[in-house]
Amino acid sequence: MLDTKDIAKSPSYKRGLGASLRLAYHLYGKLLQKLLVEFDLSMAQYIHLRTLREEGHASQSELSALLGIEKASSTRVLDELAQRNLILRERHPKDRRVIIVSLTDEGHAKIDQAMTSARSIADRASRNLDEGELFQLFLALDKMIENLSGDE
């Protein structure tokens, strides 16, 4: 059973929810960026490739929306990835104005390698959490994401 006096001793509790989430995100991202150097990928390139791996393919507009970034920023990253033959851009067969983006075989190989290596950071971040604590963390994060995604 959790003793409510213990929570007051927690640095994250003292720091506050937003600051603690930002700090965890910053530290995780810093380690990930360091690791991505070995794959010659920027963080922006990594998240684009990872999203395409998860989605299979997407229009440039859908990809920008999924990532929560401006279309112009996404276009720049996609240009870099296309030059490296990591993605393929094709016109939609029914609406030629729409560009569909997908991974090339080379892009699949690159993101699979990077994600396998990135798993070490996730393992490090969760190293002192037992299965129940990790499950509770995921549930809490899901609730926060749902709370913040609404139009309230």
C-alpha cells in the first residue's frame, strides 16, 4: 500500500507533472539522439521513418498530422529521406495532388536497425520498474494522452 507521506518525498512530485514529463522526455530524447548518430539519422528523420513503419504508408499531409508538425517541416525531412533512398513518394492513383509516402527496402532495414538499438534506451528507462509498475505507467500515460487529446 502506498503511504501518502512517501509521495511528498518524491522529486517528481515536488517538480510537478509537467516539469517531470518534460525532464523525462528531454533525457530520453538526448540518449536517443546520441544513439541515432550511429545510424546517420536525426530525431526528425527517425520519427518519420518509425511512423511510416507503423502506418505502412501515408500521405504527406497525414504524416504531418500524425507527427503533429507543420507540413513544411515534414516536407524538408522527407526530401532528405528521399535523397538517401529511404522513402518512396508516389502520386495517389485517384487524386494526383496527393503524395503517398512509404518506406523503401533500405528504409525498412534502417529503421528496423535503429529501433532495435533504441530499445536499449527504453530498457534503461524502465530498468527499476517491475511489470506491474510499468503497466500502471502505461495506463496513466494513456489516460493523460486521452485527457489532453480532447477539445475541452
